[in-house]
Amino acid sequence: MESGDNSTPRPRPPERRLFLGVFQHTIDEKGRLAIPAKFRPAVVRGMVMTFGLDRCLYIWTVDEWTQLAEKLAQLPMMNPDARRVARHFFSGATETTLDKLGRVVIPQLLRDYAGLKGEVVVAGMPNRLEVWGQENWDAERSVVAENSSVYAAHLAAAGISI
């Protein structure tokens, strides 16, 4: 700033990270899951995990969760579907941090919902992580493989060509 400039610097928007890749891990008997090392820097300040869609869990950075929570708070309370969506995400939400070994404890309620035991899959998404039980992940991948031409048509209709 130049001398005499009374403007205050604008706060920087939260850094947007893309979570890329899929990793197989094991959830232990205490419900601890190691977050893949490449994703840890994004969640080192904390994270929110909750029920996802399709029987998986979502893990959001604190900044991404805050943005989602603000959008969900704007949904019309008189609309029953809007209430259900907000209830789905908020009722299972839990704030957590990594332990010294880069693990998080997943509450039993969330483990039961997503079928998490033994082998699990941590999948990167544009603004969150998804945690899948291996069986659910395999079923999801089969659906994608069986319907790839349908998804290609949806992308084309949306103006996305690959």
C-alpha cells in the first residue's frame, strides 16, 4: 500500500482444492480411517463429515462445509423436500480433525449408514472426499460402467464434450 492509502486489504477467498484420485484403505475396529496423505493438507485445519448420497460419506473442508451450510440454510423451510435434504446433511454432520497419524474417527452412525468395515475407498471429488464401503463402491462402479452412454448423453446435453 502506498502512504496515505486507507483501504484495508480484502480477505482472500478460501483456497479451492480439487481432490483427485481414489485410494483403498482399511478402517480399523475403533472406526479410524487414515486420510490419504495427498489430501491431508486440505483438511489439516479440520473437516466436517456427514451422510452423503448413494450410501457413502462426504468429508468437507471447513470452508466448503460453511459454504454448503449457508446454501442449505437458504432453502425454503416450507418445502418438505428442502427440509429432508437439510436434515440429511446436518443430522449426521460431525466436526473432526486428524490425529497425529493422519487418521479420523468415523462415528458408528456414519459407519453403519455407509457400510464401512474393513476395506473402504476414499474417492476425490471436486470439493469433497467421499468414503465408500468396498461393496457399495463396487456396485457404484458397475452402475457407471453399465450406463456410460446415458451419462455421455447427459454431458453432451449440458454442453460438455470430452
